Amino acid sequence: MDKKMLILILLALLALFLVYKSFGLKRAYHAEVRNGFKQDETAGYAVITENDIKDLPAPVQKYLRYTGVIDKEKVKNFRVAGTGEFKTGPDKGWLKANFEQYSFIHQPRRIYFMKLSMFGLPVVGLHVYKDGKATMEIKAAGLLTVGEAKGEIMNKAETVTVFNDMCILAPASLVDKRITWETINPFQVKATFENNGIKISADLFFNEKGELINFVSQDRYMTTSGESFINAPWSTPVRDYQDFNGIKIASYGEAIWSLPEGDYCYGKINITEVKYNLPDD
């Protein structure tokens, strides 16, 4: 074998290796999903009845009836997919993205995978929340780490995100002993959710139809670097309710930080698919 042929073979092997490595976060995502289904096997199904919701605040009862969860199975897991636009900082431009996510309720897990393009390069991100701990990793071309975060602040922040998902994407999951409720007025309640010793709270706002229209928490932290965090009110106004497999939920939402200098909307999200109580795939 001559030297030129050897170099070509080595370059081809290197290219194959880089392609394989570039899908590392995607493989990690699927591995976390498989592990989620394994721990999910212990969770049983039950049907939500009027009796189950009788002690909830009136606005929450109305919301659950509006979404159509009565006489439906409680949610033990769900998959959501969609598109959106995201900003990486208040002074940055919008980036189009696709995302998919699996969530598990019994032992809360949230496994979120996002794909977008930045400076002409594909960028992928993986957020994992399990056992009360959260990690985030973002890679350009699937190879170069451009952002990561973990730690106690991240754990608390992502506990808020998990509860936000429960409220907006899986309303049936609000029949849960880990949640305590306080009625503020006919259109507002305060909810406190605890998981793995982490306690967070949020205010939920409803309209006259019974739709949840906003979720506001003081317990989430903003970061643009993964290294420094700012505590600021975080809200997710939602609208455009649609039927997803028999459950009516908001199909559009925004993610907003209320900063001293003004509101910073960093996410505009369109839900395109939601499936509940999936078997292990």
C-alpha cells in the first residue's frame, strides 16, 4: 500500500470517527430515555375522577375539566415535540430550532434534546433532569462543547421547569400529593411542588374559560454562560389551545425573564405533537 492510499484511508477513518462522535449527545439522549422507561415500569395507571380533584382550588378544577382529563388515565410519561425560536442572550438574534422531549412523572425525569443552527454550524443541546439533579450540555457540530451547566442552582431551576411542563403539557399530572395549593383569587393560585428535597413555587393564572394563561415563578435562575446565574421572575404565557390525543392544551408559549432593565423573551415555542403514557420504545 503506497503512502497516498494510507493517508486517504486514515482520513476516511477520521471522518467516520468524527461523524460517530457528532451524534454523541443524540445517543446520550436515547440512553436517558431508555433508562426513564425502565424506572417508569413501577408506575401504574389510574383514571382521574371528579373525586380526585374535589380538594383542588376551584380554578385548577375548572382547568382540568376544560382540558378534558376527567375520566382519562393519569399521566405517567409523555413525549412532546415542536419548533421554536430562541435567543442565547438579550442582545442576540433569534435562532430557529426543533426539539423533542420525554418526561416521566412518577420519579420525575425530563430529557430534552434541541437542534438549531448557529453561524452556519449545527448546534445540539441536551438537558437532563433526574433524581432531583440537572445537567445541560450544548455542542457545536455535535463535537465542540460551547455550553454546560450543573449544580444546586441548576437543580432548583430545572425543578421549576419540570413543574411548568406538568402544568402546561400534562395537566392530568396536577393530581399529585407533592403539590400544595393556595387560592389567591378566582383566576390565580399559588402552587408549591417538592421533589427530592427541592421545593419550588409558582403562581398560575387562568382566564374565564378555565385556560391556564400564565405561569410565574421566582425560583428559576437565568444563565447565558452556564457559569453565572441571576435570580429573576420567570414567566411562560401560553395560548392557542388545541386537542392533542384527547387532551386540550396550549400549543404556543413564550419564555420570559423579567429583568430590571425590562422583559427579555428568549423563547417562542410551538407544540406540534404530544403523546401520553407511551410504552417503552
